[in-house]
Amino acid sequence: MNIANLLKIALKALVNNKLRCFLTMLGIIIGVASVITMLAIGQGSKDSIKAQISEMGSNMIMIHPGNMQRGGVRQSADDMQTLEVSDYEALQQLDGVAAISPSVNTGGQLVNGNNNYPSTIYGVTPDFLEIRKLKVDEGSLFTEHDIHTAAKVCILGRTVVENLFPDGTDPVGRVVRFGSIPLTVVGVLEPKGTNSMGQDQDDVVIAPYTTVMKRMLAIDYIQGIFVSAVDENQTEQTIDAITATLRERHKLKDNADNDFEIRSQQELSEMMSSTSEMMTVLLACIAGISLLVGGIGIMNIMYVSVTERTREIGLRMSIGARGIDILSQFLIEAVIISVTGGVIGILLGLLASWLVTVLAHWPVSVQIYSVGLSFVVCTVTGVFFGWYPAKKAANLDPIEAIRYE
């Protein structure tokens, strides 16, 4: 018996039991749709995290003094004062450094007339804006002269502007107070929104680092250094060069621990991506259980089908049908059920992914491999779970099958 005839017989048998056939498909449909949707959500989350980390800075390297925790013991205040302005000036000379800025910050209350708002003021250089991919929307940057003179100037983020100037007044040129210190607003940053950690990137005030060091904190050390590597591929080499330079400047012995800590944007991205991938795999495994349940459903229904059609199988074998023909017929039925369910599941998965984007506003990225993998799994499921019932049907004794009641 040729494949075309076997296919017709299989389709006819399935059409005669439409409801049972659909209910059998349902496990496969739900499983495939779940796998595609969960992988799309996981990949979308991963892509979103990478994009937002990338927006935080260009090939960014962060240098902090000491270690907040070393051997489970909190470090003293002296250990957190190991970076100096001279360290920043020395690192400026390294070949792999595209932009560099010292960093000091403090929190406080900003006041404009009757309006006040708590925020954090960051003392940096103009390079900081390049490293963090910040742009001035209104006004201008402070200058090198402002840094040398510790000028009382600042640039406001959009959230701060909205709270200090709720009536829409142009803040550029106006004076706001940070604590007791008056600061002239020279610029307003372009809005960036919240990052992947839920932090408002527009809730920020930027001023010359000398202003924050001398006029607000009264310190002679810096709290950190932000560096942008020339190229992403040179990040590790730049970190090695920074480490060697700082160890030499701090006169650390070969066996001594660093008295500073270096973190790169790439390291942060890899850590977040690793966590996201783990969650994606977990979601896919949970969704994959539905496929397993669907496969067991196919095996169960095929067993029932073999039992119900025992006399039919006996009659066919008695008029010349071979065992391989019976095996092929039931296998084709199982594969049709699983593949059809898979196609419907793929369409449902794509629809579900779209609905997640539209209704929940989650980042979703449907992967072609997940669609292809789901289709292959459906076919394999049909063959794997349909083979045993089909083999049982092919091994029936024709005489006994005809006598079956």
C-alpha cells in the first residue's frame, strides 16, 4: 500500500473522531505555544537588559576605592579613601582610555523658591556625559575653567527640573540652592527614563567635581573614577593597564590585595544575561512539560484507537495488508495529530507573544530557532509516542483480531 493511500485512510480515521482528535492535539498546542511564548519573553528580557546596560555607558569601566566587604568584614573609612585626583590624572595618560572622569557625590535637598526636591549631586568632568551617554538638551556644559575655579554651577536632570520648576519656567540661568550653596543652572539633560533596575536616570544633578569636593564635602580624595575604553574589545587590556598603574602608584607589593575595585560594563552585562538565560531555560522547561503531557495524551489515544479498531486491523491484514502498512497507518495518524497541533501551537504562541507586548508592555523577542525547534519536537513526539501503539497494532494476529469483540 502506497503512502498516499495510507495518508487518506489516516485522515479519514481522524475526521471520523474530530473532537477526540482535537482534545488530543490540545496538549501539543498548549505546550508549543507555551515554549514559544516563554522563550520570547526570556529573550526579550535579555535583549532589554543588554540595551539598557549599554545605554548606561560606552565601554564603561568603574573604579571604586577599597572593597566594601573583604572577607565578610566591612572596611574602615580610611580604606575607602584610596583614590586621589592624581590617580585620575595618571590614568588620563593611558592609551586605551577614550574618556575619563573622577566622581564624587552627595545627597541633599534642592530648593527653588517654594519648591524643593531631594536628589543626588554628582561631581564629575564633561567626559562623564560622554561615558554615560548623556546629552545636554538645553543650555550648555560647564567648562574646564569652572572645574579649576570650583564654580557654583550645575546641570539638572529632567525629573529635577519638573519638581523644581513645575510651572514650566526655563531653568537655564536660574539659581537653585543645594543645602546652603547657591548653584547657577547652566544646562538641562535630555531625558533617559528608567534603567533595567528601575532607577530614574533623570533624577540627577551634575556639577564640577571640584565644586562638590571643596564646597559640599570638604574632602581631598575622590569616591570613584569612570573610564570609557577606546574599544569594547580592548576593555580587558584597559582594565589590566589601569590595575597596573594604580598598584604602582599606591606602592602595593606583589602579594598585596588591591586597595581599589574595578568593574566593567561588560562584566555587569554578562552577569545580568547569565541570570536572564537561567530564567529563560527554567521557563522553557516548565513549558516543555506540557509537550510531554501532550505526547502521553497521543500515546493514550492511539492505544484506545488500536483497541477500538482491532477488528478493522484484522480484516485489513486478512486481505493482504502487511504489518508495515498497519504500522505506517497508525504512525501517520500520530504524526498528523502532533504536527497539526504544533502548527496551531506556533500560531497561538506568536499571537500570545504579540499580546504580551501589547497588553503587558513586556519586551518580547520571538526566536526563529524556538519555532523550528517546536516543530521538530512535535514531529518527534508524534513518532516517539505513536510508535508503540502502532507496533502493537502491526503485531496483532489477524485471526484473533477478527474475533475481537
